Amino acid sequence: MSAIPTTKIGENGTTSIKLTINGKEVEAKKGATVLEVALGAGIYIPTLCYDPDLKPYGGCRLCVVEIEKMRGLVSSCTTPATNGMMVHTETPRVNQSRRITMELITVNHHGDCLTCAKNQDCELLKIARYLGIEQEYIDRLRKGVQVLPLDESHPAFIHDPNKCILCGKCVRACHEIAAVGAIDIAFRGNSAKIATFGDKPIAESICKSCGECVARCPTGALVPKWEKPPAQEVKSVCPYCGVGCSIYLGVRDNKIVSVRGDPKGETNKGSLCVKGRWGYGFVNHTERLTVPLIRIPGVSRDAEQDKKADEVFREASWDEALELVAKKLKDYTPDRVGVIASAKCTNEENYLMQKLARAVLVTNNIDHCARLCHAPTVAGLVQSFGSGAMTNSIDDIGDAACILAIGTNTTENHPVLAHRITHAVNNGGKLIVANPYEIDLCRFASIWLRHNPGTDVALLMGMMRVIVDEGLLDSAFIKERCENFDAFSESLNDFSLDFVERVTKVPQGKIVEAARVFAINRPATILYAMGITQHSHGTDNVLATANLAMLTGNVGKPSTGVNPLRGQNNVQGACDMGALPNVYPGYQSVADPAIRKKFEAAWTCALPSSPGLTLLEMLEAAYHKDMKALYLIGENPMLSDPDIQHVREALAQLEFLVVQDIFLSETAKFADVVLPGASFAEKDGTYTNTERRVQRARRAIEPIGNSKPDWWIICQVAQELGAKGFDYAHPTAIMEEIHNLTPSYGGISYQRLENGGLQWPCPTDDHPGTPVLHTNTFTRGKGRFIPLKYTPPREMPDENYPLILTTGRSLYHFHTGTMTRKVTVLNALKPEGVVEISPKDASQLGIAEGDKVKVSSRRGKVITKAKVTEALPPGVVFMTFHFAESPANILTNPKLDPVSKIPELKVSAVKVEKL
Amino acid sequence: MSFEEIKEQAILQWKTMQQSENIRILIGMGTCGRAAGAEDILDVLNQELDKQNIQADILPVGCIGLCYAEPLIEVIKPGKPSVFYGNLTPELMSEIIVDYLIADNPRSDLALGTRGEGTLDGIPKLFDLPVLKPQVRISLRNCGNIDPESINHYIANGGYEGLAKALRMKPQEVIDEVKKSGLRGRGGAGFTTGVKWQFCHDALGDIKYVICNADEGDPGAFMDRALLEGDPHVVLEGILIGAYAIGAPEGYIYIRAEYPLAIQRLRIAIKQMEEYGLIGDDIMGSGFKFHIKIKEGAGAFVCGEETAMMASIEGRRGMPRSRPPFPAQSGLWGKPTNINNVETWSNVSAILAKGADWYAGYGTEKSKGTKNFSLAGKVVRTGLIEVPMGISLREIVYEIGGGIPEGKCLKAVQTGGPSGGFIPESLVDLPVDYESLTQAGSIMGSGGMVVIDEDTCMVDMTKFFLTFTQAESCGKCIPCRWGTKQMLDILVDITEGRGRPGDVELLQELAESVKSSSLCGLGQTAPNPVLTSIRYFRDEYEEHIVEKRCSAMQCQALISYYILPDKCQGCMICARSCPVQAIEGGKRMVHVIDQDKCIKCGICLDGCPPKFSAVVKVSGTKPSDIPERPVPVVAKS
């Protein structure tokens, strides 16, 4: 590694310096720029190109100042402040220069301020007024405005080059923050302008639509198409992935009219992705459920989904609907009833759901979609470390010397977190990508391991064997902090590199190189997502990552660890709150009598002691008519679960199904009663993001129509069922109860969350939260190495089904599309699902780009379009599961991981035929 | 093979060639020669030699600097001084072969001069000619003398001696030697080369880079191209010495893609160096390791600026960034980097081989050594020259350049390319050194030198340079991007008769602002032509703005053509040749130019028979008695 002590401008050091600005002595941290010091000291210096998140640029030249002993005018945004510096920010020379620069902008700018979308937020206008630009001066100059065509190709924003002042913020945001590089400055002189590659419309470029450029444009050159200035802004949390970006919702007339990233957001620092920026159209969508619905008697649940809603349901009052739900649920014994909670609901609501199941329905049959994503994480990491969550924090990924990103297409699924990865690479960190798909991160990777789907254990064990054989392991860490190393070490014997190469199809040399790079560059962190978990041996995969982290001593320190990236905004919280069949909130076992006693006392009831059924087990029980009634919130198994045909049959067998959602989802159409919930924007609550950070979301608008917050509905159902202890006035009261019963949330309260999120464990009111787990000891005491064996996926390609189907998600859509498919911008950017196929397979099957094809597996068939892409290796095809029109999960294999009961969504054998 | 053995072999080869009984003909095959038709001359030469059955060795060489005389050959008959012939045509080439090679008549009427021992009647010594006599050739010492594609030629003429000597010294001693020589950056900024090397040498870094700036972009400048085409090894040797002194194992030559011949010759040279172990992992057995890559630039002028150049090498858009950090601390890929231009590097080997004191013996107190210039414009002898610092502009223009063609008057000399300034005729005795030129409002620049005569309109000329800098501004800084545009728009207005009172002051205000608030050298110097033309030729601005007159008759919008009624004989020649039918009149009628239709092409003026001289070109005034409609010619009484 380089050892040059270069001065990084803008990076605040620790040494303190003193300088004088306009005669006033100012203290500053070494490394700050003159501009930063001045702004920090309350001395205004106009600037159009400075942005605290971007590298110093020095383009607008408005921030020029005079510094004694320095020649001429210097741009304060690029000049590091030094001890004893004498700075003058408003000398006649400075003012003259600024005035002329501003005049030059003015004569080259369209002056339609009143109709400009930027209007009151326009930095240019503010500075023009600050500098006091006068008409008389402007009239001396030659008017230089050229009329360039607008680029309106993008569904979300407009690029008006006539209002561009070329400050380069958009370009820098695209390169430095989003690491996309869709735009740059093209041409020279007066013709210079912001352009995409080949000066094509932005919609035809590689733009990922994150809108970082739009958010940072100081003028009206990049403006959203649909936004209106809000009457007020409400701080909340993005409702999409598990990164948990902090946002401000702009509200006007009970509508969301704008969204912006919170610059102080701990996880996003102001950034947002395409969904987080533009994906709010669902909130005020006309198809929102606004009243409770009850199935019309005689309309079979099995009826085809294309029946209109009003042919299936009738509208009902809340009283009638709640009464019906309670009456029906009372009919069944506890083992005949199941509850499915939601990773999209708040912690408080998930807490209530499991309380309802356990305390009122007296069953542990409670689960949620974490079963389909990170059940192996919980199962695996608890075995290895004692805690099944991300060990480290999002922010410290940026400082890692090495990142292994395995089974995660981070830029598509956790886009804002991916910024940290590219930052780490830009800071000299090494990135190892392990993925069969050539994901975007491969552009930044030192090593890309393209292993066969389902061979992660072999790949990781192969790497570990190299590390052990070459003595690159952290012996001291293993000796002091871990156990069972010898047994594990022995299990490495099965993984000769010949064997690993044969199984994974990764050349041995690359495995050796990856092992060395990972072991040598410390701190090293492991990031993974569904590519690791959604396998019939998902838990083994997780254990392998934990073994690798312990083997190299990469646990318990900043920028290390095993970091499962959670998919939904509150999937971590739903797990934390005990929406799982075997644990109460805070992963307290239902089988532990002492703990059960604690909850029985708190809830004043008797609780069942045996763990309940998992999600797919409940559906399986329904299929066999053992499960009679199901209360399901905000989940859509009709698209999200494997082998949908089977799911459909199972749901059809139920005697009573309650679905609580904000839209009439594919699953809701099967319900007997549909309860209209409120969206995230319409209720108070907390969400826990992937890094265990509990964050506060706030009601921004009134619930749409007669919909109600989910916590309110659950309480009403419980009370209808005659339960006590469900009379909360506000979610804050629910959090108090959580706080009392859940040690890891013991220090979390709404009051504390006003100052920002808190990362659990946060056991007491004065505990600052825990950014890094297992610092001194593992949660379970010693870290446990687990010996592993290689198990192939349950269904491998054969003559009839010669291709492997692997599924995943698209940047532009979320989960089953319940929300994103209602958003015009996102639908325009990604209107339909496709099956991606390698050029070799495509040509062998006579398939061309855009052809209509049939994809079939042993479980069903899907008609969709083909997309031919080099990103896939021959033998593997890829689909997303967002689209009801081409539901990939018709095809997927419901075979379960024996430990965590996650289905093998990532590997199924299929065939593809041209239609 | 050791370097000593390589050298012996090279000298042997050179001597064998020198002592050969064959006739040798050197032909200037640089881009300048080729542009003037050297390829045709070569064809004729080959054909004639074949036809006459003459055994001769033909050696393509680089530019010797006498561009005005291209195509140029040097004919060497054994035992005689060589003879230079210039301005060749295929016919002259044939004549020379027949007359000199066969009939032994050296054709003193065609010969430019001789070189070598002995004399030939009626032909002066080439280096005694006024064009060459004031010149001192250090950087250009081999140009036109050796085959640029032969490393042996270079070595036989003392090549790589400087490197060999440097490798026997400590890096710090090399730096000290270069410091002592007083060599300053020949790219134009004039920073002391040794000090620059010292910064990079002292910077901490696991790897360092040296870069050769061959992105010569000034309009009319061709010093670096000619040097790289004529003697690539002299530059490479300098780079190697610098890399050794600084401790850089890798280097880049950033050269514009428009210089294909120079690139080709560099590639050949590098390959030859590899074969001789002069580049690689153990250079001359000293353990010094150095590799070099050629990066072709796409032709943006701003990429000649150090930080923009590094961005371009890194694969980004070539745009300058602020300093600090300076390249010596954080340059290419964040590593310490030293950038010098072609000419600076080309001086290093001689400094090492002959010593700093020898080099410092040329030039002035603060500007040591020599400087290359592309002498162009309104001067009799254009070409590539190398002169000792401190020489006066007068010597350059009048002795080397032979004065102004057609006996016209010198108006100004423009130095420093588009970022330079105009030095008026009144300062013609100004010594050419960094400080004097700066004081006069111009800059040394990389070596463009344009001579301007009385027929040039200074406002128009300023507009020309601004058009260039405006088009080449990278667009990053507002003052540069729109300030140059604003100045250009005003200059266009002035030259087209739309100048307003106050424009000169406005130009000055803008120019000062662009100069002081731009980030990089391009913006900081782009206003120089405006400022110096106003400083020395303000009256020309005033006449354009106030009188709508261009006394140099260059600004088309301000000139008019009229037919004088007392001279016109109604011959109809002008009317017939007018491309836009702007001239009315009939036989024996006084012709009249319709001023609205006239496009001011001047064909009528050129076509009017001299005995009549009835058409006049004027600016700002209208001759009296010009009729509105054609009238009959009044017969002379």
C-alpha cells in the first residue's frame, strides 16, 4: 500500500489551526479548505460549484478570495487553510471579479425566473442578489444565450442545458457518489455542455436514475418533472430496501409532492436511489384500498384473478369487518390458525402481530417473509457468533481495505449502500466479487469469481483452505476468541483446489488470488444477500462466511465482519420483534420457561411453549387442510413464494383468510376479508434497518380514505377477540412495552430517536448503541467454527430442464411490485419482466433479443420476453420476481434448507423455448 | 552488449558512412519537408539516380530548421563539402543530378550553402548565412544531420553519453547539475527545471512518474514536432536522466495524435532502446529501471496544461484542477509526478554530457541556454530556430528571418502563442528572455513567434487568437468559458462596425478579470493578446469603434470598394467578373458598385486594368463624386 502522506483537501484532520478571516481569528481543523473554515465561522462566501459531499472543484470562481502572501485571487474551495493565513473575502478586487463572473452568467442565462421550476431554491438567483447585479452593467455585455433543445427523455426529470452554468455538480455526483458516470462535460469553450456518451438523450444512457444530479443542481437545469414545492416537510425513512435512508417527505394537500434525502441521514448522507427518490406515487394512488372489503357470498376464492374487485368483494364498515374477522378467528383452535406479519410494517406493528398471535390466538404460528430471505442468516450467525444480524455498520464499509461481496448485486438491490463499496475502492480498497452474474460491481472489482450457482460453500471453503495452507490465518484471534477450529480445519480436507475448481468452475489461480487478497488486506468485510441465503443449504453458506471472517480475524472491529444485507425496510425489525415462530422479541426463545414466564406476566396470559410453523410450513399445512385460518399483513406470497401454483392451491384450501394491505394484491384477491392499511407515510412508528439501526418514521399525511394504520387495526382485532392490553393511544406506548420486554431495545425510546437512529443492542437509556458487534467477546462467548460439507443444489439441470434459473431483483422495482408497479416513473423505466439469457444459449435455442419465450420448470411455465446479455454465463438464465404478468416464482423450487426452512429460490432447473 | 561496445559499433557505422565512396544525399523528410513536396522530390531523386545509373545513399533526415527553403536536400560527394539545395522542384532536382552529380557543376546559382571542410566557388558556408549564424544549436544539434530512425547515428554523435554519465552520479548530483545549468521550463512558464525535479525527488511515494509534454498546441508552433521527428533520442535521453534523478520507474510521453510521424519515430526509438538495454529493468547495467509509454492525445489544447494532461492520461476528460496539491506531491494516479516539455528534456543530455557551466555560458543572467522558436508570419525566412537567450527580437526578425517580405514595415511580434502577447515594433530591441517578455506584457511561451507587418489589423489579429482560446477553453471556469466568449463577441462587433464607446474599457475589465480569476494557465493567459493589443495599439481600436475604419484594410465589414468616375473607362471587366453581380454599368459607362450587394471579395480591384486603376479600396471614408447610377464616361479632352 502507498505510504504517501498526501494532504487530502476537504478531509478534516484532527490538528487544530488558527487563521484570520476578515480580521477575525478563526479556529479550524487542519485539512479543511478556506471556504469550509469561512462557512463554518459564519462568513458567507458565494459559490455555485461547492458541495460538501463532492471533491473540491474550483470551477465557478465565485468563491475567490485574497490571501496575503498568495498571488492573485485564489479559489477558497480548493485552497487548504493553513496556520496563520490571512484571508480577505470581500476586497474590491474580489468583489469586482465576482461581479463580472456573475454578469457573465447572467448574460448567458435565460431569465424566466418566474416560470422556472427552481425559482425560490435557485442558488444562482440568491447569489445574483447577494452580489447586487445591476441592469446597467449587464447591458454593456453582449447577450450570449444559445437556445439548445431540452432533454425530456427521462420519465422523472428534465435537463434544460440553457439554464446550466456548468458547475459540474451533476457530473461529479454521478461519478463520485453514484459511481455511474452517465454524464460528463462534453465539447469545449462556449459549446461545452453536460452530455451523455455520444450526446444521446439521457434515457438512452447508462443513467441509473438515482437523481443525485437533480438533487444537487443549483439552477433549473435539472429539475424533477412532477414535483411541486411542499407546504411542509416531514422527516421519515424510505419504505423500500433495508438500507433505511433518511428522507424528507414534502407534503401539500394531504399528498406527497416531493422527496429529498436527508443530508444528515446516518446511512445515506443525503443520497437516494431511483426508488427512494421517485417511487412515492403509490401513496396517493387511485387504486389504494380505502374501505374494508368482504367477499361476496358464493364467490369462490379460487375464482380467476382477472375478475373485477367489485365482482368479488363488497365494501363494508370497519365495525362489520372487524366483527367478522374476530368471529371467524375464534372458531379455530390455536394450531389451526396462523399469522403472517410484514417486513414492511413498523416494529410496533410487528410486535403487536406476534403479541396477537401468542397472547390472543395462543399460537406460535407466526412468521413473515424473512423466511424467504435471511432465515439462514439468523440460523447461521446465531450458531457462529450468537447474533443473527449485520455485525458492522454501513458507514464503515467505506473504510474497508478489502470487501468480499458474495451473492449480492448491491448496486441493484441496496444502491445507496453500494456507494460505500465504490468509495472503499476509490480509497484504495480491494473488492472481490463472487457472483455468477456479471453485476455492475464487477467494474470496480480486483477479482471477480464467477462460480456456478449454488457452489458458495465450495468456493469459500476453497479460499479458506488456501488461507490455512499458506499460513495467512489470524492464529492469535482464533486462539483467543474462537472454538472448534480443529474440527473445522479437518473439514477443509474435503476441499482440494482440484475439487473446488471442478465444482465451482472458478480457476484455481483465481481462488488462490482471492484468498490471499482477502487475508492480507485488513480490515476486510464480507457482504452478502440472497445469493448466499436462498439455497437448500443456505445456512451452510452463511456458516462459511462466518468461518472465513473468524479465520482472518475480521470480526469485532470496524470495517470487518459478516454483513447480511437485508431486503426490506423492516425485515430486521420484524425479526427483532419476534415475528418468528420460535422467539419472542429480541430473539428470546419461546421454549425457555423463564422467558415465557416473563412474557406471560407482562401480557397477563398463558403462552404456548412449542415453536410454531414457519411461513412455508403454514402454507403446506393449509394445503393439507391442517391450517384453517390465516391473518396476513402486507405480504404477497402469490408472487414472492416459490412454486406459486402450489401457494395458490394452499390458499384456496383455507377456510378463512384475512389480508391487510394498502393495495388489493394478488394475495388479497384470495381473502375473505380485506382490511385497508395505511402506508408508511400515514403513520408513526419505527423501522430497523439492515445495520440494526432503529429509526423513526412519521405520519406525513392523513390515512387515505378510510384506511387505518396497521397498529390500530391489529389492536381492534385483538380487542374484538376480547383481549386486554391492546389499548395503546399511540405507537410510542407500544415502543415503551417493547423497551421493557426486549433487552436489546432496552434503551430505545421515541424521545431518544428524535436525535437520530440507534443501533441495537442498546440496553439502557444511556447506552449509545452498538455500531460493531462482538468487539470483545462474541454474543455467544466464543466464536464457533463449524465444519462444512459441500451439498449441491436440490435440482440440477438435466436433459429435460437443461438450464439453471436464478432469480433476483431489479433496481427499478421492489419485491412483488405492490408499491413500485404503481409508480409511473418506475414503470416507465422498467415496464416488464424478462428472462435474461446468455448469447450462447440464446443462439443455440434460436432466440433473439425481445423474442417471446416460454420458460418452464417441473412446477409450471411462464411466458415472457428474452433479453440476451453477456452478463450471464452459458447455462444460467435470470428472472426477477416483481412482475405478476411473468411471475418467476411459478418456476422456483420450494425445497427447503433443513435448518432455516428457506426455499431454494436461487437454483431451479428450467427450459426455455422460443414461441 | 555493454554501452561501450554499442558505442564503438555505432561510431564505426557512422565513420564507415562518412568515409564511404558513395555519394550521399540527405533529404529533409520531416512533416515540413513533406508538406512542401519532399516525397515527390524523393521519387524524382530515386528515378533520376536509377536512370543515370548513379550509386548513391539516400538518407531521410529531420528538419534542419530552414522551413522557408523546403524541400531541402544536402548532397555529399566524397572529398567535397556538402552542398545544400532548397526550394526544390522536381525539375530542379533533375537538373542538380545531371549538373552536379554527373557534370560536377555544383550549380552555385541554386545552392544555399556548404557544410564541412573545404569550399566550393560561389557558395557560402551554410552556417555563415545570416539565417544560421546567430543560432546556437544544442537542442536541435542532430536535426537534419542524422537519420532519426537510427539509434546508432545518435550514439555516434555523442548520444547517451549524458545518461551514461548521470548513471555514474548520485541522483541528487544529477539534480544539482541541472539546477546549476539554470535550465528553465521551455513549455513557457520558465520554472527552474532542477528545482522542479527536486520537489518530485523529495516527495514520498512508492512509485513516481515522469511525463514528457509533447502536446504542442499553439497555432503556428512546430518546435516539438520537428524535434521529435528529427531527433527522438535526444528527448528520450533527457527523460531517462530525469527519471533517474527523480527516482521514477515509469514515464509517459503525451503527444497529440495529429503528430503521426513523431509518434512513429518515438516508437522506433523506444524499440531500439529496448534492444540496446537503454530502456528496461537494468539500464546500462546500472540497476536503474525505467519503462515508458506513449499516450496519444485527442487534440485538446488545454491538455498541454499539466493537471489536465494527467487527467487525460488517467482516462478522464482533460480538465485542469487546482493546485495544491502540486503534481510533484500528488500527480498521475495520485503519485508524485514530474512533467517537462519536449524541449526542456532535449536540453538535459547536453547539460550532463558537457556540464552545467558550459550550458550556463549561453544566455542571460536569469535565462540560461538557448530557446527554440517557430518563426512564422510576415517574415522572409520562416523556420525552426534555436537562439541563445537574450538575443534581440531585431536579430531574430531581421537577420535570421531576413526582414519583412516586400519591404513592408514591421508592426509587432507575437510571442507565446495564443496566450502570449504582441510586442510592438518600438520594442524590437527587447532581449528575448523570460523576464523581458513578461515585462512587455507577453510571455516566452513554448516558442511560437509570429511576425506581424503593417498590413495586419491588430484588432482582427486579436480576434483570431481569442477565437482559438475560446474554442479551446475546457469550459470548467466561468470566467474563461464565458469571459473569452464575451471578449470575442465584443471583438467581432468592433471588427464588424458594431463597436460601442466603452468597449475598450470593457475589454480591459473583462481581460483583467479572466486573467485573475481563471483556474489554469489557459484562462490566465488567454486575455494577453487583448491586453497587449490595447496597450500598444489602442488607436486601432478607437478607429474601428469611432470612425468605423480599419486602416490595415483587413476588417471586411469596414472596407468598401468604389469605382472612381474619372478613371473608369467602362471596359466592363469588373462587372463581368463580379461573382454577385454587384456592379452596374454598360459599355462606355462609369460603373457603380451596389454597396448592399458587394461581398468585398476584391475581384474588381484585382481585375481593373492597371492603366485605369479605377477601383479603390477604402475604409472609413468614401471618395467624393461617386455617382449613384452609371453615367456615361466623359471623354478626356
